[in-house]
Amino acid sequence: MGLVANVIEDAGVPTACLSMIPPLTRATGAPRVIGLAHPMGMAFGRPGDADGQRDVLRAALEAAAAMTEPRSYTELPFIWPEPRSAAIRHPDPPPPIVQLLTKKPWLLPRLVSGELP
């Protein structure tokens, strides 16, 4: 994320990265990082919670606008309302690619290389 942000910044467009792992994002050299204590994949909040998602979006935009200097960092005040383990939801049944790789994990390198459609 931070590497792409730097390329965009080099083109003259200010960026801010919303991150659930701020130390990692900062280590990539991201120009501006907005930390958020939400589970991975749920940066803006719970599915179906439009009001909560809108609150996070507004706060992130306000934070980004206030970050005028590169290498800035701020933490949003939102706290996830349940244990992170409860936020991780796995589809039932898993997607076909997950089912295939569970049965045949040796196919993963072929998938990553693009050899496996």
C-alpha cells in the first residue's frame, strides 16, 4: 500500500493510507498513514452498518485533509465492538478456489504464477 502511495505522490497527488496494521504500513514509507483498530477486511466497519461506515469515512477524510506533511500519522478513535475472532467470518461453503487448494495445496504456486486459471 505504501509503495503505491509513494508512486502516486511522486506524480503530485497527495495520498493517505487507511491501515489496520499501521506499523507495517509506516515501514513501507507510506506518506500519510491513518491507523484504525478494526479487523482486516473491515476497515470501514461492520457489513450493513451504513451509519458506522459513514462515520469512519468522514473521520478518515478529515484526518487526511489535516495531514499536510509527508510521513504524518494519526489514529482514528473507533474501537471494534466485539472480539476480533468474532469478526472473522468464513463463507459456507468456501469459494471453489479455497476448496481446491485445501485438497491440493501444491497447486498454489501454479495459481500465483498465473498458470492455473
